[in-house]
Amino acid sequence: MTTKNTNNASKLANEKRLATMRANLAALEKRCEAILADMTGTGENLTQQQRADLLMLVNVAYHDSGKIEGCFSIDSCAACDFCQHMIASAADNILVICGSCYAAADAWKEAAWRRHKLNARIMSSVLFTVDELKALLIPGQLCRFNEDGDTVNTTMARNYLRIVIGHPHTNFGYWYKNAPAVAAGLAAEGYKTREDLPANVRFIHSSLLIGFPAAALWFDDAIFTVYPDAETTAAAILAGAHECNGRRCRACGYTCYLHARRQEKPLHIAEVLRCNKARREAARAAYDAKKAQIAALAG
Ligand code: SF4
């Protein structure tokens, strides 16, 4: 067979594989929408079978390589309403980290993207019970919420909290930016103090602005902030922040999942922005300008 024929055969095989994948994904999406079409409220009227069928459509991923190698994840999607709103708001402010979203840049990974979108659709629509959520198979010690995307609404936050309760042998790292949704979810589930929180979850509050740590909320275990360049990241680490810097989580001992629950102050974690030179320079200039503005206001 000539090289040209081999290339054509490989292209055809790839197109066939993609067509099959898309047909399978479309069938899952259709099944989900058919069930949700019958729904009222947060799904109280759905039958047990319909609710179980929806949970069968939720994708729990195991990562056998990459940054969170050794962990499971339950993802939302950067196409969710919250992320899309934040990405749009980044158009006017380069410091909004969502404009540099790694997950949105990976949108070409169509299968994962569409499965995550389906997760977001289901988890933000139907409120499941702890017992129902036990059906999600997480046969490991570590699981991350929202490697992609964010908590869309209170219902999703409540489902995540119930997953935590239903999987007591797994430690969860709950990454979030949508603070009102997570706070409302905690309140709706009856959590009021740090002592009330389940022992097997750590809340990682991901700062919205590059270089500016989010104000800590009562339930935060860590504040995760991306800095514009090596200099500002090093300064944050020197000031006491834990260094993430794109390391594999295994290499840092899975700090975000396993560190002792904070008593007074949350752990600060610093990571350098991953981007090209032009974007880095623009982000650093905006960071310096905002710092100067804050200093002027202070005094
Ligand atoms: S601080 Fe450690 S556990 Fe957390 S994201 Fe970075 S490498 Fe992973």
C-alpha cells in the first residue's frame, strides 16, 4: 500500500471513529433531555428509574496521567452558564482569570467537553438523595470536583455535598469560584460552622482575579491564586503561599485534598499563569496598575 493510500485509510478510519463517538454522545444527550422534559422543580416528580437513569449518564473520570494522576474527578463544564458569564466578563478585564481558562482552551476535546456538559445539566437540575448518589462509582481515595467548569447553582452544590457524604472513604477537593452557589448549597444542607463540615472534603476557593487572592469565606480550606509571572508568584510563595506551579498533585502530596482542615486562616496556594509572552506582559501591567490603585486608595 502506498503512503497516500495509508493516509487516506487512516483518515477514513478516524472520521468513522468520530462519527460513532458523536452518535453515542448525541444518544446520551437525547436520553437526558427526554427525562428532564418531564421534570418539575428539582425532579421530585421523576420516577426512581428516571433518576437512576440520569445518574448513569454522569461521567466520573479516572485520571491515569496528567496533573491529577491517581485521582477521580466529577466535572462541570466551562460551557456552563457561570463560566460563560465569567469568560465574557474577562473581555473587559484581563485580570479575570476565566479569560485564560485552560479547560475552555481544551474545548476541542469534544468527548470530554460534551460529557462534562451533560454532568452540569444533570447535577444542576435534579436534586438527588445521598443514597441515590452512592451509585456513582468512585473507587479511590481522592476525587476532585470541577477540574473543568464550576458549580452552576445551589442544586449542584447540594448534590456535590451529598456525594461527599455518600462516599466517606474518598477525600474530595472541591474547587469553586461561584461562591454564592456553594454558600447557598451549604446553608440548604444545614452546614453552619466549620465543625459541621464533613471531614472528607476540602474547599479550594479559586480567586477570580489574577494576582489577587479571594477574600476567605467561612468554609474555605484554601485560596488558590494564579499570579501573572514568575516574580509575583515567587513573592507570594515567599510570603507563605504553598507552591503549586503546575506540578503534578502526586508530587506535592495531594495537598488540596489531604491537608489538615484550617483552624484560623486558609492555606494560600500560588500558581503562575500559563500563557504566551504578550498575555503575560499585559496581565503583569494590569496587575501593577491595580496594585498602585489600591495603594493610592489606602493612603
Ligand atoms: S497545590 Fe498540590 S494538590 Fe493542589 S492543585 Fe497544586 S499540585 Fe495539586
